[in-house]
Amino acid sequence: MTLNDVLDFINFIINKEQSGKFISPWEFTLMLRNASYKYFKRYFDVPEEYQVGQPLSRIQWEITSVAKKKLRRFMVTLGADDVTIDDDGFYEVPEDMFFYDYFSSSTGVGRFVKGYEFDSIENNSVTFPTEKRPIATVRGDSIQFSPATITIGTFSYLRYPDEPYYDYYVDENDNLIYLAPDDTSPSTGTPPNHASESVELDWDVECIWDIIQYILEDVGIGINRAEVIQYATNRKTTGT
């Protein structure tokens, strides 16, 4: 399902529910990004659900199988050649990293700890880190490893979803035409010969239906996922 399919479908529902209204491409891009991030956040963790004495939400990616299934496409694993650690043990956090998962050295499995724990462990003559039991902590835009001489085996993290973007051009009849990724607008379009900057939703079709529901909620149409799919089924059947 392309962004154009999603926009066309959403405007179809809006027009049915609120005659004469529609979402512009610019508004659509903003709504897409908001809905995609909300959906990602929902399956990673929902701090709004925290309660006194129960600092956990009902859905969490590390303990909920459905969450792990939906977010597994965002897991990134780097090898030793991809992780360059400086002489002080620091490695710059990847730009797309949302949350670290785990890392290993060439001879053991490491663990992430909090900053104050890192300093305490590193300076302890009994628990000091070694190549077989290394530690790491996030400090600002870097990850600090100890020992600094560690040889990374693997480093795994959860990345952000790609930010969707709906790019288009205007044809000779003033129609807005979607520019799919890798497409270029014709010389007669506005802008002419423009290479597409579109980025499709970084989710599978099952998740996209939920994201459509989020966007419809944002424009004031409160229908559930089943009703969204029913709209799609009816439209496919009737062709309207």
C-alpha cells in the first residue's frame, strides 16, 4: 500500500463522513509522521499508562510478543567492522538509534548499565570490566565502553522508523500527482524534472491499517480498525 493509496483512501472516508473536506499533501506528511511515531511508541512502551507502584505499561517490546513482532523490522545488528571505538572507549550513537539492545565482545556478552553504575564498576578492583564481561553506558550522543580496548563482536539496537514523506508535482491540468520513490516529474510538470523525495511508510500492511485509523482520529473521525477495513472492502466491491 503506497502513500498515494493511503491518502486517496483517507480522503475518500473524510469525504463520505465530512462532505467536501480533504487532506492536502503537506498536511498528510505531518499526520503520517505523527501517526507513525505514535504507533511506534505504542509498541515500545506507553509511559502514559504508568501507575503508582506499577511503572509498566500493558505493551512493551521486550516482554510482549505482539510488540516484538511489530518492531522486529527496526532491529539493527552491527558487526565489528561497523563499530569504531576511540582510545577512550567512546562510540558515537548511530543517528537512527532509538534504544540500545545488547552488545558482545569477541569473547563475552556485555551489559548496559547506568552512568553512576559504570563509574562504580570500572573503579572496583573486584568487579572491574574485562573483555569477557564488558560494560557500556550512554553518555549524551556517545556510548562509552569499558574496557576501552574492547573488540566488539556485535552491537544491536532498535532504530526509529523512516520518516514518511509525500512528494508530488502538479500536471498541466493542475492535478496533484504523487511522485513515488525513484520517480521523476515530467518536463511539463511543476516542478519539472524533479527527482522524488517520497519516503513510504516503514511498516507492513497490517500496521498501516492501524496508522490510517490514527490519522482519521486526528481529523475527528472516530472509527475503529474494523470499520476502516470495512470501508476499504465496500469501496473495492462497489468501485466508488
